[in-house]
Amino acid sequence: MTLRDIRAVGVEVPMTYALGTSRGAIAKAPLLLVDVDTDEGVTGRAYIWCYLPEVMPAVASILNAVRDTVKGDPVAPADLYSKLSRRFALIGVQGIVRMALSGFDMAAWDALSAAAGLPLARFLGSQPKKIMAYNSCGLGLMGADKLADEAEKLLTGGFRAVKL
């Protein structure tokens, strides 16, 4: 299975509660959706949290360079990582380069597991297991006066646990 294309689309997903950071509040999640297409018609998918909407075009541009470097190569994440680390060595494999390579790596693994017809955990040698889902939905971002009401809403919505 070889790489045919890499596509990236930026989206801003509204958040129920703004995330407070040192630079200010983030009211929309700036996500870059990454698709890795293969010659066998399998598409691997991942997303990258870009922190700022202005970063999405830069990460997408790096992904274009990734595509140009590995198009036609076998989907073999360790080999691809080695090749791409050499490709970007002069500018460094950190920051937006690391973000782009991480998103590509996740999508490549997703494509491999999809082609094998297995959940990613099983493909990587583990067994899927049931875990209790919880929701925090901004509980750590609000005042104590609102916590109980919001936690009750989350529990009413079907969650059996919340995280503060």
C-alpha cells in the first residue's frame, strides 16, 4: 500500500466553554483535519490541534511538503518518519514541523489499521477494552458556583462520571 495524497482542511469548532490560556481565551478549537489517501483506496484520518487559527495554513503547507516528499512511498510509519526527519533536519523537527509530522503519522497508522480491518489498538498489538467515559466540558474553567449545575447536566446527558 503506497501513499497517493495528503489533504488538510482547517476548521474552527465552537467550544461550549472558552479555554483560558496565557494568551487569552480560546472560544473555537482550531483543528486541521488530515486525510492520507493510499493507492488501495484506503484513507487514514487524524486531526491536529493548531492552538491558533493563523497556524493552520503553515501546518498545511508543511503537510504539502510532506506529500511531495513521500508520495508513492509505502505506508510504513517508521521508515517515513526517518525520511521526513532527514528532509526537515536543516530547519528542525519541532514546532509546526513536529505538529505536521505527528498528524501525518497518526493518519498513516489509521490507514494501516483500516486496511487490515482492525481497530488501531488491536493493530498495534493491544486489545480494545471498555473504559468509563467521562466529560469535563469546561468544569475546570468555571467558577465554583456553576460547577454543580453543569456536572448535573453532564450526568443527565448520559455520562456516569465527570472530571474537574
